[in-house]
Amino acid sequence: MPTYQFEAMDATGQEIKDVVEASSQDEAQATIRQMGYFVTKISVKKGRKTAAQKKAANKGKTFALGGVNSKILTTFTRQLSILQDAGLPILRSLKILQEQAQPGALKNALIDVCDEIESGSTLSEAMAKCPKAFNRLYVNMIKAGEAGGALEVILKRLAEFQERSEALRRKVKGALVYPITVVTFAVGILVFIMLKIVPSFEKIFKDFGTTLPAMTQMLITISNWVVNYWYLLPGIPLSIWLALKLLRKFSAGRMGWDMFTIKMPIFGPLIEKNIVARTMRTLGTLVASGVPILESLNITKETSGNAVFEVMFQKIYEAIREGESIAKPMKENSRPAFHPMALFFWTCYPPLFGALMYLTKMNKRIVDDMVVNMVDVGEETGELDTMLYKVADTYDDEVAVLTDSLMSLMEPLLIICLGGMVGFIVIALFLPLISLIQKLS
């Protein structure tokens, strides 16, 4: 006979935790009521698995590094919402998706989730034990759906949220493919010219004893540096990347870098608007799903991916605990304070110019009045989730426009820069040749 563990309240309101044996869950609840308790939670008590059961549960798992790809998780969520909308039991739906999933992190997670559900856990409890596949946002929305008895609605809303986020991410990545490809090939060709072509011309010039113009001497100096220190070409960017990774391990370094990235020229507005769109959509989705506002703010803070926004959401969280609304603390705490590490990153530009730019940009708010006013209206009308969705849609459109504008600007800039480099090399190599031909004639 299975054993059920339960949480209940007695006549005085005191919480009771105990176990009871019964042939079914209904019988267990009836027994608990006869004891004079009001049941708040009940589930089958899990027993310790035998070695054979553990081996059977792990069958089908494969070795996988890292977490689940966002695109794969988005597809899984949409398929699960369709199966739930069709009325299939959750365990059967998960089994179907587990069988058709490709070997990897998601399949391993689904095997564990199915095993936990068969042992008596709820879907949210099972998913919470697989943090590499399902983050806190995902788990809390599933938990809210289970509590409200509308899991299929929550899954549909979660799928739509992930699809919008994935579409925006794909658009930004797609916009970066062209410039990265062009720059990579251009650097490769220039390095080849410096390593092979320029040294050959230098030898010719030495044999003829020609006096070299300043441009040619500069080109030969650059070529000699590349020949002697070629290993620094990949080493310098790799060292910078490692230094940034190390600095971001410390709270001061992370705050300074994140303040710099959202205020930097050209790409700063794009990064900032992208974060605003993502955080507002996350918060709106959690509120619409019935997750408590304090928990929603905590999850939004953790998934923002930027220390400046984390501080703002933490201040909002603390203000709401004191009884305030969202709009007022959002406006008061959306203006970043001075940070010495941010100033350090800005001085990587020409120091004086970078410092002046930082001092003019540091007090610029990360959330403008339009967002604050829409949040305020949403709180007054009880339509906070709707207003947050509208803010997210507006900023998504702005990110798309900015991305297209940057692409339109980047193409001619790349052409001008590459044309200037090639022109410099050609002129620097041909000036001595012209002088040499004049002497010979």
C-alpha cells in the first residue's frame, strides 16, 4: 500500500506535516479529513530507488555538455503546449517528446523529469531539479499554471514569450554575420600581404638602393612587426577577452563593464533597448501567469543579464515590500550612479575624451518616462501585464529599427575602411617603383 506525505492545517490554523497509508490519493485525503485536518498538499512519498531502478531510469541518457539550446527549448515548449491543449496527460506528453528528442541535454532532462513525475513529484518540482534545462522563470510559470489549473494556457504563453525572444535574438545575430565575415576575411588577406608580399618588395627596394618615401617605410615597419610578432595578433584579443571575463567575476568589475556597454557609442542604445524589451516581457509574462509580484521581480532581476538593471529591480523589490508601487521606485532608481570601474573602461578611448563622454552619459536614465508612465497606468487600471507587453513590443520594434540602421551604416563604413587600407598599401608599394622606373629611364 503506498504511503502519502501531506501538509495540512488543524482547527487552530497550525501547520501539520505527516504521512498516511492508503490505497489511493482520494482515500488518503478522506483519512486526513477524518483526523480533523484540512489538506493543503499531498503527494506519494518517494522510496529509495534500487540499483535496477536507477539503471532503468538512466537508460537512454547520453553524455552532454552545457545546457539546452534556446531554440530547442522553444520548440519543445510549443510542442508540449499543443499536446496539453489536445488533452493528453502530462506524463504521456513528456514521454512522446522524450522519444522524439535528439540525444543531448534536453533528452537527458526529460528522462529525469518523467522519472520524478512517476515517483510522485509535480511537473514544476521535477523541472526544478534540472536547472540546466529549465531556469527559474520556466519553473515558476509552470508552478503558477499548476496552481491555477491552467497549465495549457501558461505553456502557450511561455511558448509565445520564448518565440518572441528567439526571433529578436536571431535578428541581432543575423545582422552581425555580414560585418564579422567581412572583417575576418579582410584581416586574413591583410596579414597575408604583410607576411608574404611586402617583404618581397622590401628586398627589391634594398637591391636597388632606392630611397623610400615615408608611407613605404611605415608599411615596411608594420610588415616587420607582423612577421616578428604574428602570434600577438590572436593573442591580444584573446588576452582582452580573458581579462574582461576575470574582471566580471568581481561585482565591481561586472557593474563597471555593464554600465559601459549600455552607454557605449553606436552599440550601447541597441544593448540597452534589448534589455528593456526582454525584462519588461519577462515581468509581464510572469504577472499574467499569476506569479506573485515579488517573486516575479526576483526572477526578472536574475534573468536581466546586466548588473545595472539588477540593482534597479532590487530597489523596486525593496520598495514594494515597504508598500510602494512599481512606477515610483522604477523612476527614482533608473539613473545609474558614478562608478570608478565604468570610468576606467571609458578611458580606453582617448582618456580625456572618454572621461568627458562618461561624465555626460552616466546620469542618463536606463528606463525613460514612457516606460514609467505605462507601468503607472497599468497599476492603476489593473492591466499591468498588458502595459508591460506593450512596452516590450515598442522596444522590440525600436531594436529592429536600430539593427537595420546599423547594418545600413556599417556596409559603407566597412567598404571605406577596407578601401583605405588597400589604397594605402598600393600607394606605399608603387611610389618607390615609380621613382625606380624614372631612374632607369
